[in-house]
Amino acid sequence: MSYSIAIVGRPNVGKSTLFNRLTGRKQAIVDDRPGVTRDRREGQGRLAALEFKLIDTAGLEEALTGSLEDRMRQQTEKAISLADLTLLVFDAREGITPADSFFANSIRRSGADVLIVGNKCEGKAGQSGIADAWGLGFGTPIPISAAHGEGLGDLHDAMVEIAEKQGKLSELSPQWEEDEDETFFDEDEDGSEDGEGVWIDQGAERPMRIAVIGRPNMGKSTLINHLVGEDRLLTGPEAGITRDAIEIPMSFEGRELILTDTAGMRRRARIEEDLEKQMVDDALNAIRFAHVCILMIDARQPLNKQDLAIARLVTEEGRGLVIAANMWDDTKNKNETRDELRYRLDQSLGQVKGVPLITTSALKGQGVDKLMAAAFDLYTRWNIRLSTSRVNRWLETMLEAHPPPLVQGRRLRIRYATQIKTRPPTFALFVSRPADLPDHYLRYLASGLRQDFDMEGLPIRLLMRKGNNPYVKS
């Protein structure tokens, strides 16, 4: 069981900057304005020999019951209750404010183990604020600069001291335990050309990564909350609640997953503020690292141009795509709506014709099991590997049925084909004159692959190469 540390404090004291510093990469969005972080974000932290789960939280604020700020505070309180250690961060240059004192008292009543951390202590800055922090009653304040990496040695020593008192040092620093029987394995991919083709299910080896994407207020966080079985993410009527891309490990029907909630994506032409640019970039990175993307759309509205733009982006990245027509319980003329959505998707997304379309109500949990089944099926087919012999037998039938066109009186020749990559399925075609093979013929071949090898709804890549069959000696 890993040691967990929650980073808490009022808004704009540098919690996300410290989170990024300890995780070693820019995971959390950082901005000068207060209240950027809303959902709690988890990451794998490391400080010298220490390893731990790190939880970034929203800024602690006094708020009216039921408000967005109140729901954010409840998320922070949940993080404190789950953590082995809480880092209470304050701005040492501002000193201890009434808000810091109020929430310090609240955390003290929870009984959590706490380290008081004064941030923004570059050079000699913040010395008076560090002196004020003694009055909070959490022991020696630790001056650091999360932005510049100063003071982390003192933070390290204090964390070790707390873990020793808790009897959890082995959880905080597992690599201190020697293992003479450690064995390393080198994982190779089967490149064999034998057999008729195989489905490679990587899910048994590592978690399947699913990114839930879409425009603002499509029900992305609500869907993930239903899957997780708790209010893990903030939801509500307010537009644009989600800002960071939040990764949530979970198990569904015995399968290990990493779900990623993302901020709503708008057209770049409408994005003016740096914060929203960071939000969209975070969502784009989530797509790039995903295996399958679930695109949430509002079934009550006609398919939006931005919906299609996001779908095209997913296919260009080679990710698997499933469409979730959400709010289906509130949709009228369901048969007509479903037929219209299917028609628009097939017409507008020809490169992934037959993309799975599942009707859902994330709020009520309707259709969610079918949605996940579609994602699992797509992921399995996304990993297909076909033997070279099977691909070339198929190619022969396609060439006989519809030969390549004539160019300057000579017919183009496709001499050979082989699959060179999975995820997505990628094929190399050895063509006499690659530059002259028209796009419509490539679409014909891609359509044949989808139909003959159960690749409906998958992005397929065809790469043309000049030359003869490389496996035949001249």
C-alpha cells in the first residue's frame, strides 16, 4: 500500500506548483489567478529516496452551503481524510492570514498528521511569515520555494520523521528495502508471420486508458462519477467546472482502467485566455495518451461542428473512438434522432465509418454498461495483428475486383502489403509509383480492410512505399 500525501491550503499559495515539482512534470495547470484547481488530482510523487501518492486539492475557502466553492471544499476534506500526511501550504510572503488560521483549526480537529509549509521563500523572502506560522501549533514551519526547488531537503527530512512516528516509513520509501531476488524482464512483441492473424489484448498486461472528452457541460464528470461509484469529480450546472485533466485508476468488471476526465473543448478561435489554452492543451494531451476516447455529445441537440472537429482530432491521433449520445432520457423522437446521428457521423467521419454510437444517460446510469462494452470491444480490435500472408491474399482479391488506375498509359502496381504496426492498425503498401496512387483508391482499400477484418469504426493508416517486395531476394 503506497503512502499518500495531500497538499492543501487557501487559493493561490502554490499548491499546484508544489505538486508539479514533486511529481516531476507539469501535470496540474498553474495560473496567477486564485481557484484554478477544482477537482483533486492524484500523481506519483518522488523526493530523493521517497516515493508516495500525491493529491493536489482546491483552495480552501469559506463558502455558502451547496455552492461550487463549498463542493470544492468537500473534495479537499475528502483528500485529507484519505491521506497519511497533509501538507498545509501558506504564502510566506503574505504571512498567516485569518483564512489560514481558520482552516488550520479545521484540519487540526480532523486529527490529521500535518506539516506546515511556507511557500515562496526565495532567498530571504518570507522570513516574517515563517515566524508567524509557529502560532498555528503544527510544529516547525518548513520554508520552501516550489517554483525554484528550494527547501525540499528540509521537507524530505520532516516527511521521514512523520512516517517513522506513524510506523509507515517502509511505505514512504519502499526502495530502502533490499530485494536480492529482483529480476528484470525484457518484453518483446511477437513479430511472427505464422498463422492467420491474432487479436492482441494489451489490457491483461497494463491498464487500459480511456479519455472522456467533449464540449463543456456534456456530462463527462457525471459519467466518470457513475463508473467510480462516488462523487469523485465536481459536477453541477455551472459551465466549465472541470479544468485539469484528472486521471482516476479504477477496476471495471475485473479490468484495470485509467479514466481521464477532461475540460470542455471549444474552438481555438474562441479561446483568448492563457488559462483556457492550458485547459485545452491538457485535454489534447489526454487524447494523445489514451487508448480509447469516449466523446460525449448532447443527444438533444443536432450534432455540433465542434463535436465533429473533436472526433476528427481523435482519429488523426489514431485513438479508438466511441460516441456517447448523452441526455438520452430527455430526448424526444428517439428513433429519428438515432438515425440522424448515425447518418451524420458516417457522412462526416468516413475515415472511421461505423464508429460505435451508444445512447446514454450518465446522470441515471442508463446505457453505461453498453458504452463500456463498446469501448472494450473497440480496444481489442484496435490491437489486431494480421499475418502478412493473410494481408496479401486479401490484397489479391481487392486488386482483381478493382485494379489500380492507369497513369500515363501504364497501370499502377501494388506489389506487396504488410502490417507494420498496431494501435492503430497500420499497413505498408509497396507501390510502383506511390505519388500517383489516388486517394480514392486508398479509401477503397481501407474500406475493404474494415469490412473483411472486422475493423469497423477503427482508424486505419495506409503508408505507401516505393519498391518491390522486400522479402523476395532479387
